[in-house]
Amino acid sequence: MAETHSQAPEREMLEISFQLNGEPTTVRVAATDRLLDTLRYQLALPGTKEGCGEGECGACTVLMDGLPVNSCLIPTYQVRGHRIETIESIPGDELASLHASGTTQCGACTPGVVMTARFLAEQPELLGTFTVRELMAGNLCRCTGYDGIVDGVEAMVAEKTAPKGEPPCAS
Ligand code: FES
Ligand code: FES
């Protein structure tokens, strides 16, 4: 009797190009590959973290065309032609000032928190309608609490929106 071999169907691969942290980037991915995994395992950017994997915790937040998105929910092929920014794009001095203000808590939530904070710093007008706590509601902390995060985000927004070039107040 002839022996039959069942073979797993070959995954169709898609080549897509997008801008990643300011650099043109091309990857080959399957239709089901998540952006989170492509960033971490194919592009060697492990700063973006996985928490729930279900769009609930915000640990995997990156910016897509300037807006925070959960990279665990985005198929990589959908970023074709778009602009993606990850925690690796944040300048060291900005991270240092967030650290000093208490925003950077544990390694699991911090990358996502920082990316949402970066978005808020670019959209300070949102704070006229919503509180920082409301705007950060998509980034969960399971341990330490939110006071440090709120203080740091408020400081970051204040720093970004402060008038430039004004002489320091005389005392
Ligand atoms: Fe993506 Fe939790 S890992 S939202
Ligand atoms: Fe990171 Fe709570 S989950 S400090």
C-alpha cells in the first residue's frame, strides 16, 4: 500500500513596507502575524511588551500614525504604508524625565504607558475635556497604582506645552 504523507500547507507570505521609528522598513509576514510579534521577534525590538494578548491591558501600545494602538491586535500586514513608533524611539532624556516623575514603574506596563503619554504630550488639548486618568484608562497597572503615572504624564505634558524661550521667573 502506498504511503501517504500529509503536509502542512505552506503559509503565504506578504512583503510589506512601512516606517518604523523613522526608518523605512520591509518585512515578510504571514497574514496572521501580529505586529507585536513582528516587532519583538523579527525586528529585534523587544521593548514592546505582551500582557494580556487580548487588547485589554495596553502593555503592547505603540503609536500608529501618531495614535496609540494595541499591537497585539494588529495584523502586521495592516501597517503597510503607515508610520509606527515604539518605545525604542523615545529619546533617553525624555525617558529620564518620566522616570524622575514616577511614570516608569515596572517593565511590563511602562513601555505602553510611555507611548500613551507621548501621544498625550502631542495632543494636550485632550486634557481640556478628559482627565489624565481617563485618557490613560487603556493602560492597566496590576500592582503599584496610578499616582506616579498620572504625575509623570502631567509633568510631561506641562513640559511639552511650556512656552519656549521665556526667561526663568525672577524670584
Ligand atoms: Fe496587548 Fe494587553 S498585550 S493589550
Ligand atoms: Fe507595571 Fe503595575 S503593572 S507597575
